[in-house]
Amino acid sequence: MSTAIWVVIAIAVIAALAAVGYLAWTRSRTARLRRRFGPEYDRTLEKEGGRTAAERELRSRERRHEELELRELDPHRREQYHEQWVRVQERFVDTPEAAVEQADGLVTVVMGERGYPTHGFEEKVAHLSVEHGRTMDHYRSAHAISRRAASKEASTEDLRQAMVHYRALFEELLSAPGGRERDGRERAGRHAADEPARETAGEPADEGAGQAPPAATATGRAAGHRDDETPRS
């Protein structure tokens, strides 16, 4: 076999190996982006109309995210924000539309203190999605309901759902570094948090399911519901 043929074969083998390597690399990158962005990956894929464009957009978000100077909240500020959320939540019973507006404002304030941009909804989503991609569906839903509420087109149940959606992102933004576990007070408050709003919307509170332990419930009553808590790279 002539030298020329061996050269051609060698080139073909190298090209095949390069193609396999590139395919493995792109699959690995896709898997990484899917893990990081969660449902936001599929939403971007649909919006951009193709994987190449979608992943270009998501990598662009990552680069922009690296330019942010993000910071964690100290425990005292975290507790202050929890208390503010409880007060907003308690207002829902009498003024649900105002409570939803205040919930949106409080979430935005916490974003700003963490170092995220606070202007332009899509800009906020683009930055938040890098570390909170699995919560962006909640944030989008809450934002859509808030817009309907501004036009008096949202029902009380819609508004209750908005509070739940806002709470999901709010809790993530307040999470302590190194994990998402909540203490007993927060876990007890999650289910209790929805009950006033459910009753206002004409829904009976669930009996038995998802209730706080008796001690936690009693503490909450005594403290005026201060143990209630509301609604990712």
C-alpha cells in the first residue's frame, strides 16, 4: 500500500476521532446546561428555535452572571426579611392585590441586596436563572398574575397562587450558604402560610396533611403567626 494511501487513512482516522470527541464534548456541555438551568433550558430552546442558539444564550447568561458581585445575606438581615414576608402575607386576607404587589417589591429588594439587577423583568430572569433556573417558572407565573392583577383581571385564587410562586423564589434568595435546609420554624410555617389565603379564596384548609406539629402551631398562635414563612451554575 502506497504512502499516499496511508496518509489518507491517517487523516480519515484523525477526522473521525475529532468528530467523536467534538460530539462527546457538545453532549457533555448540553448535559451541564440542562442540570444548571433546569426547565429554563427547555424554555430557551423553544424560544430560540434550536439547541445551538439556545445554548449560546445560556452561556452568555453565565458570562454575564460571572460579572456580578453577589453576596449572601447575614443571619440578622435574613431574619428581618422573613419577618417582613410574614407581615405581607398577613395582609393578604384583607387586601390580596396589595399583598401581591408588596410581595413582588420585597422579592426585588432582596435581589438587589444579594447583588442581582433589579430593573427589567427579562433582565432579572436572565441573571437569576443561572443559579435559580428551577425557580424561574414560579417567578414567571407570579409576574404574569401580578400584571393581570394590575388590570383587575386576577381572581383571589390567582393572587393566592402568586404569593406561593413569589415565596418559592423568596426562600431561595434567602437560603443560607451551603444548603437549602430550613429550620423547624420555617418548615412549620410553609403549610400554615397558605391557610388564610385558601380560606379567603373559599377553599377549606386541609385537615391533617401538611400541618405543623402541635408545639410549632401553638408557638405560631402565640407569636401572632410570626413562624409563618412564604413563597438557581
